[in-house]
Amino acid sequence: MKTLESLRSRSVDVAVIGGGPAGATTAALLAENGLRVVVFEREAVPRFHVGESLVPATYWSLQRLGLVDRLKESAFPKKFSVQFVTEEGKETKPFYFDKFKDHESSQTWQVWRDDFDRMLLECSVERGAEVITDAQVTEVLFEDEKAVGVRVRSNTPGGQDLVEVRADVVVDASGLSAFLANRLKIKEPDPRLQKGTIWGYFENARRDSGRDEGATIILQTKDKRSWFWYIPLRDNVVSVGCTGSLNYMFQPGGGDVSDVWAREVARCPAIQQRLAEAELKENLRTTRDFSYKATKAAGPGWVLVGDAVGFIDPVYSTGVFLAMKSGEMAADAVVNALGAGDVSGERLGAWKGEFDEGGMHFQKLVYAFYTPGFSFGSLLRENPHCIEHMANILMGNVWEPNVGELFDVMGEVVPPRDDDPAMRLAVGEEA
């Protein structure tokens, strides 16, 4: 990995914007096929990113990249299950993944994203991609509505101002920045998933024992106004976050970030118990308004992957999995498109229909999670044959045959819009 001043060539087969899991996966697989690939990552590497919990199906992308053994040798905590705590404080029975699939892929990891993302980028370099860090793409170049390259500047002191790099295909893996989707005005927010999140990292938080030590725990607050994630990491650190309706979490007059955090912790006795002896490592962080999709994934000479094409919600930890999976699918499409001499949007985005079928299963599960009065426990008690379908979706096996039967039984379950006045807690109202 190097800076813009060391760029080998200003003409490549593929330019990738962003060096996260989607961009790194795409670049590695393209370079493996002999293509000239350059990745422009705007930050120095390693860099911070939230989203530490993997789902088991990430295994297959890691296997294709040859990284499973590196994860096995790492110090990342092993994740065998996910557990839910209801708004009444009842701890449900954990979903142990290997109960539903007896394969080593049923165990995954809780990762520090700076180390994990660097591992993926190093993998792309090993396969022949060029990775340029501290390099900000400022423009995608178009000629006759076809993407033909990028304009990029160095973020290092005294670095080059602007460099033009020509490319047959531009891959936008810019993450939540959604570089092209914003500029092309094809970004569509989901009005039912406009959420706000506060999170932080805690030392000495309570951990469960044995194979439950690395479990992801999802804890709901009173009246399902918000929920907490609880993700054990290495070095005696736990990632803890609270997500709720944007209007509820960050309403005018609701106090600063610490006030809102204290309010929500007070509404969740189960998280109070786990954090009783814990110490916050650094300041709390926030993110807002992050659920959206692009109305199309590709056009002439360009394709979107990862969060640049859409992001659903953090509740089921699907972000890294969908980023890497979209990177795989898009990389295969780019190889085929360049081989055929056809970089049309239809060719570059041919994978999107299949990808959306799996993503829709996640979205429907997220909708049900946020719907007041809906109970997964009741659904599964009355329909025990759906437990395996539920487990498959939680594991990321969303393309398994018949997994959609869960939603045939569930029917249409849709949460209220987040701009509904009922989603706002009036200042002074009892939480």
C-alpha cells in the first residue's frame, strides 16, 4: 500500500473507490483474474470503522479469498451464536449456529475492523491490485454518459493536488458516502428505517462464559423504543451501541449524546447489569440516517458495491457480509463484461437481481424487529418449522431454498415510518 505519488500508471482496467470490505474483495478477485486494478482509499490504513460482528455465511467469501486460516489464527473472539433479550428483560434461548448447520462455517468472529479491513486490503495487494491510501476521489469522469475514469487528490501534506486516472470500469465502494449514488441522484432512503445510533467501547464489561463468551447479544428497551447491541471484542473490550428512530434518539431539546445514552441505559436493566463494572474507553460516537438503497447498481462503465449500493440496518450484523458478497458478484460481472467487450449497465449489474432476493429476506426480518407488538417468540412457538428458516437468515444463508417460507407464514409486517409523530418522545415525557 502506498500514496498517490507512487501510482504506477494513470491507465488501468478497473479503478475502485474505497478500500473497505466491498472494495478490497472486488479488487482482489479482479486482480486474481489478471486485470490491472487500482484502489483509492481516502484514509490512512489501518482506519477505524464500526460493524465488528460477522455472520457465519461470511466464511464463503473469506474462503474464496484464502483468508479462513488467517482468521482461525487470529485473536478475534469466536462467535457461535446470537441471543436476544426482550423488552421485558427475558433472555431468549441463543441461536447456536452449528445446531442448524454442522460445518466449521457455523462459527464466525467478532473483529476489530481496522485489522480485519487491512487484512482484506493486503489480500488484494497479494493478488496484484495496487492500493493507494490517503487518496480522495473527487470526481468520476464521464464521456457520453459512460464512466471512463476518476479524478483523485492526495490527502497527505504536500501531496499531489489532482491526478486523472483512466479506467474501463469504475467500481464505487465508497461505503456510506455513496459517492456515485448521491451524485447521480439515485439514492433512495427507507422512510421506515431512518435510525440514529450512539455507541462506544467499554472495558471490563460482563462477558458470558464458555462458547457464549463471544456471542452477539441484542437487547430491546422498554416499549421497543430502542435496542442495544453487545459485541465482545478482544483485549477485554465490548462494543455497545444503542439504535432507535432518528426523531426519538436525536430530537430537539433531548439533551446531548451523554444524556440520551444515560436515558436509554436507564430503560434497559439488562444492559445496566452488563455495564455495571465497565468503563467507557473514549467518547461516545454517533451516526444518523443510514438506511437506504440505490435505485440501480450499475450503468455504462460503473458499478456500485457494498454500502455504496445500499445499507439496511445494523441489527443483524449483515453489513460486512453483504459488502463482501456484492463485491464477489460484481467482480465476476466485471470480468465477464470486460471479456465480452461490453461494459453496459445491464452487463455490469446482471448480478443485482439475485443479490436483492437475499437482501430482501434481511429487510423483512428487520421490519419485523421494529414493528410494535410483533413477537418472534410467539411466531416460532406457533410455527416451529420456521425456526430453521429464521436461523438460516441470521446466519446469512439467505439464498437457501425455501428460506422465504418464514415470511409466507409471517405475512406482511411493516413498522411505522420514522417520521410518524408517535415515534417521537416528547421532551419531558416519561420514558
